[in-house]
Amino acid sequence: MKFFLDTANLKELTEAKSIGILDGVTTNPTLISKENVFSKNDIYNHYQSICNIIGDTCDLSAEIISKNYNDIIQEGKILSSLHKNIVLKIPMTQDGLKAINFFSERNIRTNCTLVFSSAQAILAAKSGAYYVSPFIGRLDDISYNGIHLIEEMNYIYNNYQFNTRILAASIRNPIHIIECSKLGIYAITSPLNVIYSLFNHPLTNIGITKFIQDYKNKIK
């Protein structure tokens, strides 16, 4: 399973790459707004800076903020021209699906985002989305089992051999990551601190403490 980092922060991306856990990046307008950007040109330059860090083997999902079809197409053309590994992140709407189909027919990859049901996931795949991003944590927030949605989507996609890749989003805890890996999901996208939580186990910490103490007691 691939690990995508859900951030636009260059320091976090550099850190994740340095320990070998960076397979891709997803951004959104909220994440971009936290960085030092004040204009569209700043945003485009920031995307290029991300691509320079992650290299040619990692994808970057750059979210389109336009809502109507024609504007989505124009914005998508600009974003896709910035770097070959930029994937257009387009929300699950009727105009969004129409745009996804447009780009798919031209071999421009897309990520259909804000997906909350299997019905939406089917439409995304039929429209030609390269990735689909179901939001697990937000479903859990409203007492719906987000992992159950991932399981349903995986079953449906395997039934019909859709090529769309499931990129599980809104990851809130290590259990989400483990459950997605058990289902064989292509990738998760997560904040760095949640990925780092996979390191944690009390027995590991106890073991390290004991080894160091034994060493200090015996080695002078």
C-alpha cells in the first residue's frame, strides 16, 4: 500500500521523503492556504516546489477550485501543464464528473474527491477518474463506518475490474491505515503525524529503555 502525504508543507514533505515513506502528495485549498501563498502564481510556484521535492515517481493531487464545467477545464489545463505528475483533484459534482471524463479522454489523470458513498464511487470510475478519494474520517464523524465504505468500493471495483485506484482520505488514526492495508487498498493519504503514530508501541519503548539501562549498568 502506498503512503501519500496530505499536506502542502515543504518541510513535512522533505522529512517524509528522507525516511522513505513518501509515495505521493494530496493537497486541498485549506492546506494550501496555510502556506506562504498570496496569489494564483504563488500557488502554481508552490506546486512546482512540491514536485521538485517529491521527484518524478510521485504524484501530486492539486485541487481545482472552479465549480462550473468550463472553468474547471480551463483551470485543469493550467495545473496539468505545470508538471507531468500533477493529478487534477476534482470534486464529486455533475460538472466535476463531466470534466473528469473530458480529461480522461485526453489522458490527463484526475482524482475524484469528496466521495462519501459507493454510488458516487461508481460514477467516478465510470467517468474515468484515475484516483477516487473516499473520506473515511468524515464518515466516522457522522456515525457511519468509513472503512465499510472502502470495503464496498473495493468489492465493486474488483467485480467490474475498474481501473480507478482507491486513495483513502481523511485518515484520522493508525487503525484506519491498518484496516485499509488489510483490504488491499492502493493507497492512503494522511497527515504526517498520523503516519508517525504507526511507530508507537509501548513494548518497543519499554524494550529500548531496558536495553539502554542494561548497557549502562554493564559497560563502563
